[in-house]
Amino acid sequence: MKIKDVEITKCIFEEFSEKFIQSTNMDVAIVGAGPSGLTAARYLAEAGKKVCIFERKVSPGGGMWGGGMTFPVIVVQEDGKEILEEVGIKCKRRGEYFVADSIEATAKLIAGAIDAGATMFSAVTVEDVMAKEGRICGIVINWTGVLAAGMHVDPLSFEAKAVIDATGHPSEICRIVEKKVGLKTLSGKIEGEKFMWADEGERKTVENTGEVYPGLYTAGMASNAVMGAPRMGPIFGGMLLSGKKVAEMILEKI
């Protein structure tokens, strides 16, 4: 068969256009394709929900790719190991902890979310949210490259019953909402993450996961950044458990 360049273009555009249009109305929009966002996406999609993940970078995976200081190893505890093993990630006991290859773990978390039925968009930035009658009801997106170039190009809107801020340390979606209406925290604003403290950070990541404004949830490090808890470094069990918890919370409501 002779390859026709323009037919390749048509295949790509037609396939993407169909996926894009089908995603304009969804159950859950997840902003950020790190470990907590990917885990939440998998559980929600396995439960039959229509889920889309929006990642501002070309490659999903967040900070898990780099392991600890680019050593391709991550650490989890027993409960985190169980979530990794659900998608076929090999874990090895080392003392009181378990270790896994960070590249294998990231790749299989991504594949697990997609295999479960989640749709993923990369190189897309969520620059705002939609809100009606005091509730977040969607997201506003643009190409990351458009924003990076400083071009004045209007965004597009997607509807969602719930939005998860899984953007990590920057907690980008919560900051958008904080500026306009405030958040359901003690001070009504983002507290900011504290110094490194793995034990407390792991525990608080799960504890702080939840709804911070009607329709807007946090997962992973965004939860600690919003609520003022410590960071935890390259131990990822809390991130995974946070993704599972936020999925369960949303499933109770939609």
C-alpha cells in the first residue's frame, strides 16, 4: 500500500476531533496526570464514569518519572503497594518499605487509567473553571503552547459534574477559585505547603483530600498545598491513596 501524507493528516484530525467532541460533557474532569490524578481516573472509569484527564505537558506522569533525584526508584508502604500491584507494577520489599521502578510505575499507571476507559488530553492547560449558582460545573481549556507564546486566543469550555485539582504543589485550579470566591479552608484561602516531613506529609495527603468548594476536589500534593501540610518527597503511597479516596468521595455524590 502506498502511503499518502494527506491521509495520515486526515486520520489524526478525524480521530482527535471525535474524541474532543465526545469529551465536551463528562462526569469528572481531572486536572493533572500525576499519580493521584491517574489513580482517581482509573477508579472512576472502572465504576463507569466518563472521565477526562487534562495534562499541561506533552507527557503525563507528573513527578513520578524521576523517582528520587532522578534515581528511577519510588518508595511506598503496604497500602500503596496494593494499588500499584492492581495495575501490574512489580514491588520489592526493602526493610519496612516497598520499592518499585519509577518508569514502570508511571507507565503502568497511565496505561491503567486509559485501559479503564479514561480519556487523556496532553499539552492542554486548564486556565479557568466554569461555575453556576455557587458550584463548579466545568473547566476552561487552551493549548499550553498558545499560553506559553502569550497569544491572545480565546479558550473553550467543557462541562463536568466534578473537577479534581491534581496539579501537585502549585494547586493551580484551587488558586483560580481562591482568587474569585475563596475556599473551604480555615482561612478561606490556600495555606501553602510546609517543609519536608515524609511521615506527616503521607498521612496528611490522604486526610486533606476532599471537596474544597462545591464541585471542586483536591487530590495528591495539591491537597497538602491547599491545607498547609508538609511535603513528603519520593514516597508515593499517600498520593495513590489520595487518588483512590477522592474517587470514592465523588462516586458517593454523582
